[in-house]
Amino acid sequence: MSSRTLDFFFEPRSIAVIGASPNALKGGNALIKNLQRGYSGSIYPVNPKYVEIEGLPCFPKIAHIGAPVDLAIVFVSAHLVPEALRDCAAGGVKGVMIQSGGFAETGKKGRDLQETCRQISAENGMRLWGPNCMGLVDGRRNLVFSFLNPAMWEKGLTPGDVSLIVQSGMLSAGFLIDLMSHGTMGVSKVCSIGNKVDVDECELLEYLVSDMDTAAVALYLEGISKGRAFLDVARRSTRPIVVLKGGKSPRGAQAAMSHTASLSGDDRVVRGALIQAGIVEAKDFKQMMDLSRALAMASEGMRPGGVAVLTFSGGAGILSADFLTNHGMDVAILSGETCRRLEAFFPPWMPVANPIDLWPAAELVGGAEAYRRAVEVVMDDDNVNVLLLHAFAGGFRLDLGLEALASVSKHKGKPIFFWLLGMHDEAMAFQRRAQSLGMPVYRELSRAVEALHAVCCHGTRGPEMAVQNPPEPVPVEIRSALQEVLGSTPPVDGPLDEFESKKILSSVNIPTVQEAIVADSTQALSTAQRFGFPVVLKGLAQGKIHRTELGLIKLDLFNRKQILLAFEELIDRLEGAGRVLIQKQIKPDVELICGMIRDRQFGPAVMFGVGGVFAELYEDIAFRIAPLSRRDALHMMDSIRAKPLLAGFREKMPIDRDKLAQVLTALGWIGLEAPRVTEIDINPVAVVNGKPVALDATVVLRQPNE
């Protein structure tokens, strides 16, 4: 459904408030007052108890209004909401915003009530926003469609170009109060979506990324309703997107389920999905707004590259360089021409290098002039793509000439970020002034560098990169081979044994170790002689995955006697309910783990990380959503802590990254093409002479009729 069908929520020509009240302490009264302060359309209070509310005629039902109603805001007790929706349907209302609570967040009775509301709206072609939400605030047009206390808006809304989507109702109010108290950052639209029974974050995101008043979108989410559709919208977006995800810990996820009836999903899968779609993830609310503000101001046309640091303190330059380096950013090496031009207004005793300490130059030509000249010179350097300026507010005889700096930044197309120290009131005034000119300001160096890093990285992993690096399509022959193998797979509901699992892997060209099923000890010996010693014998039995603990894996078999003894022991342990597998024993340079799971929010997701017996201990893994592009697979390799192992640690041969990328891509193909396959675990994937090969694997199946 097109996001433009949401226009009657954002731009209604008329609004009815069901549950309007003359009592100033009631939310139904706050709704009317909030609408009256900025909304220019028709307002219709609806409540059969009253004739007039806040100077407006009050109607018993929607049908009695006698005029079209685009939007109805419902604020009555939960058990009365279904009747209110039927009233809206009879009156031809297009959209309904339910701000009442008491639905799915409260338990089964509330879930049933919410489902009734959904059915009524669906049967009558109405769109629902909420329930259990705070509604909508539009800072650009000074609109408040919410029951929040009207006193909050007495100083007015600060308009801006960052829009918010917030799943939590009260948290959205807290975000707004925090933003308004500082006055350093305005908002475009704030959407509180609550239980999102109909209108969800995916539709709202699609609406906002095409909104001319929105330059960046920030979201606080506890669950993502349509994971893959959400990622598709993000990939197509030309606006930066920042997400703060709640429900990451087990307790947080439990709270999220009780709070907004969300399914939070595996946090590692969510993180991989966000990276894949070019979405920036925030750690907390302040960082979410810091990053959104920076991306809104500075991301357009931004290229990754070196950072020039201009300070009024040598120590500030040293700290800045440390922070930038720790975030993987380059402190630019200035060209000889740049250094010569800077030396023209520096004292001869002061060497010029990046970070650039401007204090000596300021003593000669003045602070504003030193900054202006230095910024102009440095921005001409091809090694520099962004500037970090350290400044003081109050207590110093210093005027930076912000208008001149902003003009140079805009003309050169290279953003300026400020790390600001100083007196509170002067600093707040500086921040408001600089940000009104398009230059982000941060009171902490760490926040400044985090924002700068996000802006620089956005160009390398944003939506345009997804277009340039599309996922690999499933080759016809691979699809055919996979379906053929699945068609002959035993009708198992659960894990396949290792041999059957590897048949599925081989069908998509994932390399597997040389192996065979042997019926007796004589066949085991002849196969071992054909493979070459040493070999491994494994007992395979349905449902037995952790075979080491059961004594079903026999390693380091170098001769006839060892093979015969190992085979007989495995037969005894299997007790006639299994078979024996023989493999060529391989000594890996590195052990990795690769796999696939089905995430409840995003569907098939591919896993990669450090494998072997320490896989669960270290948990050094990364996820991406299928299908994978080659770039996705390579980025997974670069994202684990053990990345140096892949580059040939301690004289080992570097891994063939393209071959490993093919393994990860193929796992995604299985996830997309074989819905019966619910889980794949390849552990370990041995790296031998730089090439990956699957030593052990488990594929879990689900029967088609389930």
C-alpha cells in the first residue's frame, strides 16, 4: 500500500476527537487545546454528554457532524473503542488514531480487543494508527495531535529537519521534552506508533524519507513488524536513517513484549540487517539525536577520507587524533602546498602539522581570521574531506566568525564539526547559532567523533552502495540441484545427520571434506587406503548432534588396527540405530563457523565467525540477511574481532576471501530457496592452504505440512 495513503494523518482537512472533554485534567480536553493552538482545519469534539467544549460545538456521534472527517482521534476507555470505530466507519472517516491504552500490551483480553479493532478497520477500509500511542507532532507546522499536557508547548515547538518514529508512547513525550528543554535541535515530525496494529514503522519510514521537510529519520523500535520490507525501504532511501533498538537483552526483550507486544529478535541479526541496509545504529537517545543531526546537516555528497583537526590547544589536538584513530578514521596528512600556505600566517617558530594548533596564529592575526584562513587553506587540500574544530565558548577573547566558516564549508562541500568547551549559557548560544548554519556542535569529544564517523561511513554503506553491489541471483543450475537433493532427503522433522546435511551443501557448491558411508570394517579400511591416512570415523544417528560427548567421533586413525578397533566401538555405541562415516582427516590453519537461521523478523539470515570448540565461548560472529551480495559477505569477514586470522596470521596462508564469500552467499541461497530448511550449522569450516572446506555440518528440516 502506498505511503501516500497516510496523508490524512499528516495533512487532515478536518479532525474529530472522540472522547473530548471540558475537564482540563482530562486527555480529551488536552487534545482539543493542542489542536486549537496550531491546526487550521475543522475541529469536531465528539461526546454525547456535552453540547460545547472549549468554544466548539460538540456532537454525540460522527454521523451528526454533517461534514466530511479525514481523521478521528480516539481517546476513550479501551472497551469502548470498537464502538467508536464503527461510528467512524459509518461516518466515512478515512483514518483513525487510537491513543487509548489497554490493548495487546496488557495480555490476552487486550490482544483480542485489539484484533477486533483491526478487523473493524479492515472491513471498512479505514487506516488505524496506534493504539497505545501519543500521536503525532509536527514541529515545522506547529501541530500537536496528542493528549500530552498543553503546557509543554507554551514556548512553542522548535522546527527542524529530523523526523522521529517512536514505538513507545511515553518515551516519545520524554524525547520531545528533552529536545525542547535544550532548544539546540528542532524536529520535523515525531510519530508515536504504539502497538502499530495497522500503520507501522515501515509505512511511516517510507512516508518520511520522501517528505520534503525531513532530512534524516531517527527511530526508536522495540520490534520490527515487516523486517524485509523495512530493509527494502531503507535501501531505497536517499535520507539517512538512525535506529535505536530496544529489547536487546533477554530482560529487555521480555519488557518489550509486555510493553508493546513486540517480538524483538536476535540483536546480532538486527545489527547485521541495519548495517546491510545502510542504517546507522545508536547506543542511546542522545547519540541517536547526535547522529541524526549530523547526518541531516552534513551527509549529502560526503565522501570518506581524511580529517583535519583545528584546535586552540595542543592537548585538544592530541586527544582528537587519538579518538579519531581509535574509530578507524584517518588524520589527514597535509600536502606540502597546504603547509606552506598555513605557514604564511603562523609564527616561524611554530611547525605546521595536522592536528593544527591555531593559538599562535590567532595571536598574530586574531582568532576569527586565523580560523577563517586555516579553514579555507585546509579545505583546498585533496587529502581532507571533513574538519573537526575545537573551540571555547565564554571566558576567551575569541570570535570564530561562524557565518564565514559556514560559507567556506558550503562553498567547498566539506562539512565542519565542532567540539565545544566553555560556559553553559555561552555554549548553548554558540551551539544554536552554529547549528542554524549547518555545522553540528558537540560538548564531548567522543560524541563529536562518533557523529563524524557516522557521516563519513554513511557514504560507503548507504543505499547507493546497495544499488552498486546487488545480491547474487540464484543460478538456475544451483536451484535445480538443490531441489533435486531436497526431494531425495529422508522425511526428517529435525536435524539431518552429517552426511545428508553435506549433500545439501554440496548441491550449492559449498566445498566439503572427502568422505563416504562405510557398511563394515573391510570397507572402512579400503576407503581409508584410498583417502590416505590419517582418517576420521564418525557414528551417525538420528537426533545425535553433540557426538564428541557420546564417544561417536574417532580421530587420528593412522593404521589398520586403529580403524578396525574404532569401527567396532562405534557399531557398539550405535546399537544398530545408525551408520558410520569415514572422512579424510584435515589439519586446519583456522577453524571458522558458517550457518543460516530463520529470524522471526527478517527471515533467512547468514552467520559467520570464529568456529571450532570455542565458537560458543567467544561468540565472535556476524549476521547478514539473505540474499547476500559479495560486498555483504566481505563486510562480514571484516566485522569480526578475529579478522587478523583471515589475513594469514603467523605465516599462515591468507584465506581466499572470494571462495569464503561464495560459501556465505550459497547459504543465503538455501535459505531463500528451501523453506523446509530452518537452520544450518557448519562447524568447523576448515581453512586449509587458504581454501574453506566444511568438515562438519548439521541441517535442520521442518516437514512441509507444518
